[in-house]
Amino acid sequence: MRVIPVQECCCMCAVVYWVTEPFYKERMRTGKSFYCPNGHEQHYTNNEADRFKRAEKRAKNLAERLEAERRSASAQRGVITRMKRKENPDA
């Protein structure tokens, strides 16, 4: 089994230390506390699930805005076409 280290730095004492990737991912996901080697409590405030939900919401909002813009552009093309036909009915 290969252990992948993730480098961390304590926000209280600035000591640099490493944790395993599964430990890091679990703490990111849950937001549970852990401690630096000097005993300072640490935690991730924006856990992975929250970040994913926010990113998913932003993507959904962007897709909705994009679809609305597409419909608006299509409607504008229709208006322009009708205006051109009124100006030049023989074309």
C-alpha cells in the first residue's frame, strides 16, 4: 500500500507537518477537528461536501442563465427576421 502525504501548516504555531491523504480527505469532508504535533486544534471550515454543493449550485445557476441568454438571443433573431421581412416582403 502506498501512503500519499499531504503537507499541512498549523495556523497557531506555523509548524509544518504531514498527514495521510485518507485522513486529509476525511477531515475535509466532515470538518472534524484534529491536532498539530504541538497540540493546537485544527479544522477545515469549508468541508468538501459544502464546497461541492456550492459549486453544484453555481453550475446550475450558470446553466440556467446560459439557457435564458440562448432563448433571448433566439427571440431577438426572430424579431430581426420579422422586421427584415416587413421591410422587404419580396426577398
